[in-house]
Amino acid sequence: MIGSLNPQQQAAVTLPTGHALVLAGAGSGKTRVLTTRMAWLIQTSQVSPFGLLAVTFTNKSAREMLTRLSALLPINTRGMWVGTFHGLCNRLLRAHHRDAGLPQTFQILDSADQLSAIKRLLKAAGVDDDKYPPRDVQRFINGSKEQGLRPDNVDAYDAHRRGMVDLYRQYQAQCEREGVVDFAELLLRAYELLLRNAPIREHYQRRFQHILVDEFQDTNDLQYRWLKLLAGGGASLFAVGDDDQSIYAFRGANVGNMAAFEREFAQGNVIRLEQNYRSFGHILDSANALIAHNSARLGKNLWTEQGEGEPVRICEQGTDLLEAQWVVDEMRALISSGHPRRDIAVLYRSNAQSRVIEHTLFSSGIPYKVYGGQRFFERQEVKHALAYLRLIANPNDDTSWLRVVNFPARGIGARTLEQLGDLARGAGTSLYQAVDALQGKSGAKLQAFVELLSGLAEQARELPLPELIEHVVHHSGLRTFYMGEKEGADRLENLQELVNAAAVFVGEEGLMGEPALSQAARAEDPLLSGQALLLAGQGNAPDPETVGGPTLSPLDAFLSHASLEAGDNQAQAGEDAVQLMTVHAAKGLEFDAVFITGLEEGLFPHENSLTEQGGLEEERRLMYVAMTRARKRLYLTLAQSRMLHGQTRYALRSRFLSEIPDVHLKWLTPREQQRVPVDTPPWAGAYRRGDAYGRPSTGTMAPRTPRSLTTGVTVGDQHFRIGQGVQHAKFGDGTIIGLSGSGTDAQAQIQFRDVGTKTLALGVAKLAIT
Ligand code: ATP
Ligand code: MG
């Protein structure tokens, strides 16, 4: 089992009981060490499979870990506690929902659901959107929860903040009423449960003797506290991570946890791995050179025995369409030379970039699979169907209620819902519970909806899950509705996929999701076995249904799965398909060939990062993550102009390209254009996009001149290009430095010699080309 590992890896795997940190760069085998250590601990009888808890970053990696584990050992991994923080907390809360103050069938709000719940709250409370924008409220609530703060503990030092805290309090009450929890709540609730309930805490502290955490650099403060609490009974904590791959600061991740962990736990037990087994030399050295531009690193040295391999190829195209076409052509060549499609990945910084690539792949007939982005479970039609299912499980879920009470339309208008909302608020109930109080015609329509739901709930007791979903799609009217819609065929197909996803889920149940625990797991777990009675005397009787029987119905389990699933597109699961994903979603994965697209200033590094403290360094870590996914071939591509959010944007090359030494690079298109002219105009800077935004470029990069672009904008009989000289009657002579839009909407950003930069509508401004 450990024979194939190098001495440092072996040392890490076989460390004696105690805390330890493996601090090592990309592809050095951290995840492999972690998995092998689990297997080794079990094999040497130091712990049973149920005495281990392992935290991974995505559901996909949890699945992979279990698969690898069962390849190493002849054990049944069902029921093992391996999953994401959210998944594990969900499981804990389901098993102890009563102690956690939740209904057993509590529903999970994803961030879109959470946002709409907040909007609803603001509206009902008559709060001014400008003063308290829903997204800010959401950020405030989640940020507070991630620091472990309930409304009473937040420091409300001024009036505005007091308002925020008040909204947080109301939001919380609304969630309680509806029996729903958001992502941050999963963690905080589970943390509080362990903190406050000594018998439960001590039980799990005794049970989990080894706690292992992958991607430790991306834990947030609350997650770290959760781990510390759980390990408080004497468990060994084994964390692996890479500070250079910390890419979730924007979501509260605190890379400082690594140093804290070393100080508080791992003192002296820090293992470094330096040999990279993933990438060939040119790729690895490029990534090393890039990340060396960051300061404040813990510092690592990575080398490979694999030889130089191919240089990193760079290709620049005129437009995003041409870029996508080039990527697809190259991909086709790779596939025909024998690379499996699933070993080829296209990465992008921003989800909006995927559309063009998807379109091009689709037209070429190459199967592909998109991770992240508009996740399957987030598509409108899927969410509608899920809302019906959620109402079957818990009719008090107001978010789901409002989503489908009048979808498809059944004559229930906004006024009726407003009345219903008032009644519910008055009585402190959910909308569902308030229906009886509403009289008249609108009352009758709502009653009919309630009857529809109870009819569906009855079916839920009879039908297996996939059939239930089919039944719901049909009887809710969704099928008929989408059949009559223009783009309905796709949507119906997705609904069919939901049925398939449920079938796959039911088949795999126990591997992930919320499994009915195996007999063995139950025997191991006193709370779930007869020994529970021992605890019952202490006032913490477990729910009778968790004793000896499955914890959740397949429907409830599937609904949690749908909320927690990290975006695997079930539609093409198993098919040999090219992989598309954001750089964030690619963390921990590896592919033979990787295309990193959109290497343009403002896109990667992202323009938002340029004004934030530490933003550029985080972008560079992202780029480091992206590059180190590649085993054999790495391509960096860019476009001189692209359509984003309905605008044509012209961009300069990403600074990251110039941070990689030439010896590792091969330019497939001319690179000369990049030369910085001596006489650089003052406006040359970061990403220019037109600019409907009316602000001069504030980028901090070395100024460069725009390349001559073949693309431009034609208005009337005049054709405008970037770099062109123009004359305006009032402003005088100038140069076009940015173009956006087309036809009558076309705008130009012009640097005038005397009056500075102005943005002018080309259809209106009278310009002469000089
Ligand atoms: P990341 O930082 O990207 O998460 P990692 O440090 O977790 O990377 P792994 O994914 O565990 O690295 O390993 C990278 C690749 O190297 C995997 O394909 C793994 O199987 C392989 N590998 C690791 N150690 C060895 C070894 N000793 N011999 C051969 N291959 C190895
Ligand atoms: Mg890893």
C-alpha cells in the first residue's frame, strides 16, 4: 500500500497518532497521502472505518476518495463519514435534528434561494432596497454566521449596522418558521449543537479518533473551530494544504488557519513534500515562476523527475469565437491522437465565458460536461420541480411555496398572495398554514393548490422516487406548460434528467447523499444502536426513527443531495466527455491537457481584484491552481475582443503571460505585438471596455499600447478602430482607445489631446477620422 510512495510521503502516512500538517505544493501527493493514511490506519487496526472523519472540498472528491479507499482495502465504505463540511454537518443535523431545534425534513436554501428569501423579507418589512441592498444583507448574514455570530453577538456600533442586525434577526425567525437552513447555517448549527450538547459532543469526540482534512488552506474560521471542537476529546487532526492554492478568501476562507494550526496543533509535526508527480517540467516550472511573483508565501520548492515535456503553448485570436474555435480544433487533434476526452479540460475564470465554448463544442459534436456554472440543480425548470418535491416534504417552506403556487399559472394573483402573506405574518405561521383563513374565490384557488400538494404527498408514500418525480412533473402541470413553450424541449429534457438523477441517486444511496446507515455503521454508533438508551437517561434521547431504521426517506435524502451537490451535471455522467469548468471548480483535479482561456487583463486577473487589497495575489494563486492541473499539455489562450454581458470588450494580454519565462513558452501566434513602445500614452492601462462606465482606466500594470485590431465598429458609413485618430468639433484631436456596442448603441472612449478622456456615442457625436 505504501510501497509506491516516496520516503516523505511514507513518513506522513505512517505518522504515529498525534496532530500533523502536510504543507506542500500542487501535485505533490497530498490527497494521495491523506487517502493512503486512512487506509493504513484501518489496515493496521488503529481505527475502524467508522472512527474516521475526512473532510474534502467537493462531493466529487469525496466520492473519489471513497473509491480509492475501497481499491486499497477490501472494506465497505458505505456509511463512512467522508464528505464536505456542508455534507457532514447536514448529516449531523439530520441525526440530531431535535436537539438542533430543526424539523427532520428541514430544507436547505442554496444562495439563490437565500437571496430570494431575503428579498421577500425586505419587501414585507418595507425596507428600503437602496439602504439595505439584498446582496449586502446576504453577505452580512453569512459573514456573521461564518464568524460564529448570532444577532445578539454582533457588534452593532452604528445605526446602519443595527438595521442589518435587525434584518438578520428577522431573517432567522423566518427560516425557523419555514423549517429551512442556508449553507452557513448548516455549519453554525452543527457547531452550536456540539458546543452546547455535551452528551452528543462527547459521543462524537470519542467516536472520531482521526480527523483528516484536505485543502486545509481554504477553511474558514468557523470550520476551523468546528474541527477543533470535534477533536477536543483527544482525536488526531491530520491536515493537508498548500497556501499557494488558497483561492476562497472572498468567501471567508482564512489561509492564516494554516499557521494557526501549526502553532496550536502540529508543532514540529510539519511534513513537506517537494516532488511533483503530476506535471512535466515546463508546466511545473512555469507555475513555479508565476507564483514566485507573490509575496507572503510559506515557501516551497517543487521539482519533477518527469523531464521537460512540451512547452506551454500560447495562442492569441481576434475574438472569443475564434479563440473557442481554435481550442476546439486543437482538442479534436488531441482526441484523434488518442487522448481520452475526459482527460481534456477547458478552464475559465468567469462562468460567462463558457457559453461560447459550449456552443462551439456543441456545433462540433464533441461531448462535453460542464461543472459549476449554472448547475443542473439550479436550472429554472429543475428548481420548479424540486420546489414541488420540497413542499411535499415540508409544506411550510415559503420560498418553495412562492416559487410554484402560481407556476404554472393557476389564477393565484399577487394580491391574493399579499393577503395570504399578511395573514401568515399576523398569525406567525407559514403561508401554507394561513390558507384556511382566506375566504372567497381566492381562498378556494389556494385550497385547490393545497389539495394538489396533499395528493402529491400521498403519492410520495406509494411511489419510488423516480416515479414520484415523473408523477409530480405531470400532475403539477409543469409538463404541459413546457410542452407549450418555445424552448420547452430542452427544459423537458432536463426534467427527464432529474428523474434519471433520482434513479442514479437511489441506486448509489449510501455512497454519498444522506445514506441510510449500514448495519455495521449503526452497530458502531451508540446513538444509532441500542446503546442509545444509555444516553436517553441524560435527557438527549435520540429520535426513535434514527434508532435501527434509515434516518431519511429517499425523497428527503435526494432533496439534500440536490442542495448540496457541487454541480455535477448528471446529464452526462459516465460519458467520455471533455470537461469544462471554472478555475475555482478545478481545484484538486488533474487532466492530461488543460486549456486556460481568456488570459486578458480584466478577465484574468479579474478587474474586481485589481482594486482589492491582496486581490491580485489571489488571482495569481488562481492562475497557479489552473496551471498545475495539467499533466502533459498546457495551453494558454486569449482573444483581442470578446462579447461579455452583452458588450464587446477589447483587452490587453494578461500580465500573467509576461510572468512566465520565455524558455517554457511557445507562441503559436505572433508575440511581437506585445512590445512596449517607448512613447506610451498615459491612458494605457488595464482592461478597457468601451466604456459605458465612464471612468478612465486605473489599472496598475505596466502601460502598453493597444495592438492594431482588425475588429472595429461601423456606424453609418464610417468605420472606427482602436488606435484611430479622430477630430471632434468641440474637444479637438484625439485617439480612440476603446469601443463598445454596435450600430446606434456604439460608443467610443476617446483620449483627447487637450480635454482628457471622454466617452461618446458614435451615432450622435460628430467625429471626423484624421
Ligand atoms: P493538489 O495540490 O493539486 O490537490 P495533491 O498534492 O493533492 O495536488 P495528488 O492529487 O495527491 O496531489 O497527486 C498528484 C498526482 O500524483 C496523482 O495522480 C497521484 O496519483 C500522483 N502521485 C502522488 N504521489 C505519487 C508517487 N509517490 N508515485 C507516483 N505517483 C504519485
Ligand atoms: Mg489534492
